[in-house]
Amino acid sequence: MPSFGMPISRSIVSTLNPFLVLRDVSGLVFAAGLVLAVVRRAASRGAIPTAAGDKVVIGLLAVIALSGFLLKGLKITADSEFARMATEYTGGAMTAEETAALRAYWVAEFGLVAPAPVPSHDAAVLAQGRTLHEGYCQSCHARPQAAFVSYATSRAIAPAAVALDAAGLVRGLWWLHVLACCLGLPWLAFSKMFHVVATPVSLVVAEVAGVPESPAAAAVRQVIELDGCSHGGACHDGCPVKVRRLSRIGAEAPYEPMLAYVGRKSATDLGSRPVTG
């Protein structure tokens, strides 16, 4: 099974632990965040500005999460994936009998769902399959049960796994997942997701610049903050940029969101901290 991490490090193999479990944990946290975002917007309907693009972003992220889990679950069950790997990783060295024994072992231990005829459950055949697995597969394939979400998904789709595999859903889901990721990454810079970049960069620039900061540093910081705020469309009390700015100008000073600065601030009047001439 190919790993996108291989060009970076030969030790990153997505079908081994800890990567199996870490990928599912990360995906589960990601999905939980999406649920919380939807619940928060539903509970604060009207208080949080929501545009059509915001709904598209949440939908796109949901597609990434769901297609990822479904793809992994289907790969666990798909006999076509087993056949591909059995040929690729053994160089076609196994006989038909050995391939059948390895298939029987993967059905028993790895969640594979094989089409008819049903693989043998004979102890000798399974022992032969285990030996072949240890020789060809064990170095790059851990038991998929470690991927607890994906494995549970594979058990849920197991009754229809043969039909889904025959329909080519593995390749279809792979393309859907990859294209959704390719759309989501560039959209990061043009949606509210840019907060994950703008907020920490703004805070770092503000701290590095010191007090008082130069007009150039202040302008850079304000542009970053303005970009983040204009995407967000609203300031809230928990925003770290707002909290940090209030600590700089003092709680007694009136606070205005960055959106109010458009067309009104100059290089020497950027608010939030003194600017040197």
C-alpha cells in the first residue's frame, strides 16, 4: 500500500503502527471539530455571519473526513486490494495455492471479505497463510484492528463489500478523497480557515516587534489581522488577537474590531500599540 510519507522518510508506512491508530485518532478529532462547528452555528444562528462559502467549506471538509474513513474501511475488505498487494509485494512468486492460503489467513485475521468460493478455514491452510504473511506482508502491514474507526467501518460495510469492490468504489473513493483535499488546501487562503494561519502569525509578529513597534512591523501585523477578521466577519471575546490587542492598549481604552479600521487608519495611526516615527 503506497505511503505519501515515503519521499520524506522511509520509516513512514501508513499500514503500520503507530500510523494506523494515529491516522484514525486525527480523523476522529477532525470529524468532531466539524460537528462542533455545525452545532455552534446552529445554536448561534444570526449571531455568527454565515455565507454560502462557509457552508461549502464545511461540506468539503466533511467529504474529506467521511471519504477517508470509508476508503480505509473498504480497502480493508476489498479482495481487489488484496490481489494487487499479493502480486506487487511478492513479485508474482506465489502459486495459486499459496495465494489462496494467504487469502484465507487475511479473511480470518485482517478483515478481508473474499468473493465466492469461501476460503478454507482448515488449520493447515491458515498456518500456511500465516507463514506466507510473515514472509511477505508482516513488515509493512499491521493488523487493521488498530485503526479502530476504519476497522469498525469495514465491519459495517462487510455485507456489501464484495459488490462495492466489484463496482470499483475503491478507486472512486480514492479520487473523491484526493480531489476534495486538493480543493480544500488552496481554499484555506480564501476562507475563514485562514484564521489558523493569520492568528498565530499575527501574535508572533506583534511579540517580535516589541514596544513600540515600527510602522512597517505594525502595518504587517494589521494587514494579517485585517485579512483574518475580514474572512471571519465578526469579532468574539475568545479571539486571541482581540485578547492580545486589549492587553496592549489597556482595558480602559475603547476597542474596535479590525473591520472598523478599513479606510480610516494610516501608517502612523494603526491602533493597538504605539508606533515609532
